[in-house]
Amino acid sequence: MKKLFAVILGAALIVSGCGGTNDEARQAAVEKYGSDTLKLFNWGEYIGEDVISDFEEEFGVDVICEYYDSNEAMYTKLQAGDKYDVLVPSDYMIERLIREDMLQPIDKAAITNIGNIVPEIMDLEFDPGNVYSIPYFYGNVGLVYNKNNVSLDDLEAEGYNILKDTKYKGSVYIYDSERDAFMVALKALGYSMNTDNEEEINEAYNWLMELNDTMEPSYVLDEVIDAMANGNKDLAVVYSGDAAFILSENPDMGYFEPKEGTNSWTDSMVIPKNAENPKLANEFINWYIQYDPSYAGSEEIGYTSSNAEVVADLSGEGGAYFENEAYIPRTGYDKDEIFRDNEVLRAKLSELYAKVKAE
């Protein structure tokens, strides 16, 4: 979810070499795993800078990294028959991949570090028992606001409807995602973000159209990170991990989780059914949820680690995200939801969001 910065996505392919890996180490990897190459398909800028090279050096392998900018782009590549060993999709896409029999079960015997993971993000409804997925990062969607110009009292009173408060006309960023835009509208209206009730969906469409017509919002993707860090506008719909980075860069910015509820998401590592190197894939997954790789990624990127000790250290006194209100997203709130894969809702939102953007 997802911090892309200047990465060229879609066709972007980066091949990481082993550097100093010698032939003996490579041969040992082949004997143990059946291969000395792992293919990783991940969001752009979603892993620590040295994590891949550290894995390569420790295990005597090469990692080929390919990047995508949406779950749907990743899904299209899988549908076309492209083969990868590890993917990092979001919850609703994992649910779809399970339903369509496109994943293989995780080898739990190989995942000896599973006890490191934050308990609240295990055994979720999209993959009960974590049969197919191991959490990577987690977070939610909230509002980043300029504390000098937006009062917390107004936020608490208005919730998402503050995005339609004309005091902030021309000073609002909306994350350019049909799911998240409709989530905001549906929650503002008191509905489930997974509704398939046509009347409720149309009400949400009208809510977004009114916002569009009265507030002159700017629709953005990851450029919102630098824009809000620079204080360009007063309000923005932002993923919590990006919000943590923004708050660390600009102390005038705050993070607010509306009382109406939000999208509480988990991105997890999975192994496609057509993976050519599943033994090495399980090794990578188990290795990544250790302290050091998880710490490196979370500290650098700002998204909340799935490793409980990393979360405690980064949010504790002296940690990079100490007293950063966006770093640890709330869990267990009864109005927060996980996106479910609903084909009817997916098609309807796509149709209506195109109309919103056309205005």
C-alpha cells in the first residue's frame, strides 16, 4: 500500500546479484532448495534497502525483484502465466487468489519465526489460520491534517465529513483509489465499506460528487507524501505508513483515525501455486519476519512491521517512530473493516469512480 516514490513500475525489473557469493555457497543452495534463484514480486519501495542483498549473501542465492503499483496489476501478471516465488498482496486480493486456487499453502514447519508476529494481525477473515499467508506490513487509512489550521475538535465532531467542510476548500487531497475513496464516503454515511446495497453505494457516489463539486480536491497517489510533508494542503486521505513518514518529516502534521471506522489492512507474503522455488520461498518468508530484516524495512519505509518486537522498539523511547501517532494503527475497533473481495461491488465502484473523476 504503498510508497512508490520514483520507481518505474509495471515493466520495471531489477535483478539483484549475489555480489560475493561463491560457487560453493551457490551449489549448497541448489542442493538444499533445488534452486539458487528467488523471484519476488512486490510493491515498489516496500522493502529495506539492504534486505535483499543481505538475504542473497546469507543464503548464497540471487533474488530477482519485480515491482507493481496495484494489486490488480499484480493479478493481471499472474493471470497471464508469469511465475513468481513470493508475492506481497493485500488482504482482499489474497482472498481472491485463494478462492481461485492460485496459491499454495505455506509450509508451517519451515516458518519457525511465526511467533514473532503481532497477534492481532494473525488468523484474519481473509485467510483463517494463515494457511496461505504470513503478514508483512499492516496499517489503516486515516486523515493527515495540519495542526496549525485544522482543529482536533472539528475532526472529532465531523469525522470524514470534514473533507466537505468549505473552510478547507482547495486544501484537500483525496487518495486516487476507487476502493479508498468509496470507503471514506460509505463510512461517512454510516455504511459498511463492503456493502453491495445499490442504494447505499449510490449515496456514497453522491457524497463523493458533492465533495468533488464543492471542495476542489486534488486526486493524488504517492505524491501526497512529499506534498503533506511540505505542508502544501491542510487535509489528506493517507495510508498510515505514509502518514508515519509525513509526521516524522513535519511536526506540524497530525494523524486522525475517524470514529466512523476505516479500512484496516494487512499486506502478506504468499506463494503462488505455479512458483518454481517454493522451498526457497518459504525460507525467505521465514527469514524476513525475523527482527533485523523487519526492522530495516519498517524503519526506512514507515509502515508498521508485522514483527511485534520491531513495533515495540521503533515506537518506544529512542525509536524512529517514538510518539508518532500514525506508526501503530488502531486494532480491534468494531467499526473498522477489512476489504473483502466482492466482484459485484468491485465492478460498481469502478464504474462510478470513473464518473466522479470525469467531473
